[in-house]
Amino acid sequence: MSGVGLEKIVKKFGDAEVIHGVDLQVEPGEFCVFVGPSGCGKSTLLRMIAGLEETTGGAIRIGGRDVTGAEPADRGIAMVFQTYALYPHMTVAENMGFGLKMNGHPRTEIAAKVQEAAQILKLEPLLDRKPAALSGGQRQRVAIGRAITRGPEVFLFDEPLSNLDAELRVEMRAEIARLHREIGATMIYVTHDQVEAMTMADKIVVLRAGNIEQVGRPMDLYDDPDNRFVAGFIGSPSMNFMEGRVEDGEIAIPTMRRSIPSPVALPAEGTAVTVGLRPEFLKIDGGDSLSVDMVEALGGVSYVHASAENGEKLVIEDRDKVAVRIGDAIGAGFDPACALIFDAQTGQRLR
């Protein structure tokens, strides 16, 4: 197993700098997920690690070796793309062993490695089929198997589940997580889906506009975000945000028509702040400060979408099966200790 180190990584396309001095250490055997909105630089960063994009500045190390200028084939990596990129005229076994065949490995070695990968991925009954006879999930497993046969130091995944339907994505998330547990290799995985990140990662790297916003374990980012961007991006449904203002040593929240004692030291009187609350911390009560816009009834849980007089929107997680309908006037209560307070201007968390 090898770790991956990024030191002051910069990427420019012409005069436009898209990656701005990124520092990151991925430990050996770690499952690290790059997550962020479209255009944040996560795939570009992954392609730089793979050697598919030239690095403008900084250094990339794999297993302690400086590979910044090395060819992709010499970096000890294997990459799984969003598209399966399987050869349609070859069988599953031939597709999985093609890279080894091109590098001149003996047939017996290729057959053994293909069989080993097929066993890990439960592809043994499919080895003689061609891609056209496979489902989307099976094709993606073949693409992963092709990477396994190479015996890489590091696996790189670039949004590999984007082309699958919802049920298959859940199935393949479990498959990839199981694969990581079984082979223990270092894996770096790119996705825009924070649910994938939360359910699969040992470490999440949240990116925005070519910068790292925060790095940490999934629940650490969920419970203890550094700023409003991370707080809003991690979690589904996302965190609610409400305007607040420091008044008489408390935080006045117009949306709730109430003031709360602050869980943190507050800035000067009159300062605008943002109050963040996860949907599960809000409880429907007998007030009338909100109007119900929509109810998502999902069985064991419902999500009540409501709006305040000032136009702010809230999502309330309801597990008590409160009978509310569109247009109803409701209130929402919460424990002030559960609120996160952010600087209204910078978005940074106040602690």
C-alpha cells in the first residue's frame, strides 16, 4: 500500500488558474473521497494524480516517490472512469486481462489474476460473456476488475457510478466499499454526490473553486463544519440557514419570531449572523410563523418544506407523523445548543 501526497499543487489552463496550491496527504490504505460541486476542480486534481493532466506547479508523491513528471504507466496507479470503456468484441476475461497482455505478461499469470479479480467481484459466471450481454452494474465491475488485475499501488475512481440508476448506485457503493475492505488498497474517489462521500469514505476532501474547504471524517464534517459552504454541502437534505442578528446578548431570528441564547461567544451588538440547523433538529410545534409548501412522505420519515414571511425556506424532518398539509400554518422549535452560528459576511463558523 502507498500513500499519496500533494504539495502546493497548482494547475493553470493558459492564464486561468483552476487549482490553487492544494496540500493534501492520503494515508496508505485510506479511502479518500473528493467531493464538491461541478467545476470545483476535483476531477482535474484526480487526473493530475494519474498523470493525465500536466501539473503546473507543486509536487505529487506516491509511496514517497516524486511522480510529478512521470508517465501515467509509471505511477503505480489504475483508474476507473465514468464510462466503462470496455472493448465490445472481447469477453469479460479478455477485457480484464488486456492491460497485462499488452505489457507482455505470461498467459498463465494473466489467467490467474483475472480469476482472482473475478472472484473478488463475483464475476466468475460472466467471464465468457461480452459487454453487450451485461448490465450497467456488471460492466462497471468489469472495469474495476481490469484495474485490480494490474495490482496498482493506488486506485483512482472518477465518478464511476454516474451512469447507473439509483438502485444500482446503492449496490455498487456497497461493492466498492467491500472491495476496499478486502484488498486494503489506497483509493481516491471523485464524486459530486455527497451521499456517496458520506457512506464510503474514511476521509472526505471538500473542494470549492480549486481550493480545499475542509478535510475530515464524514461525521466530523457533518457535525463540525468549518464554514457555511461545507455545512450546506454535506448532509441530505442540506442544512437550513436563517438570518440572525445579535440583540441584547442573544440572537434574534425573524424567521422563528424568537431570540435564542447563543451557543458561542457573539460578536458586537447589531452584528448580522447566519444560524444553521439540520432538519432533524427542528420539531413542529403549535406556532404559526411558517407556511407548509410541500410534504415529502417517505414512510418512516417525512420532510416538511415550509416558508417564512421573509421568504426564507426551511426543511423539517418529521418522524412523529404530524398531520400537516400544504398551506397549513405551523411553528418549529429547536434546542439552541444544536444551532451552528456563521459569520454572515465570510461564512466562517463562529466557535
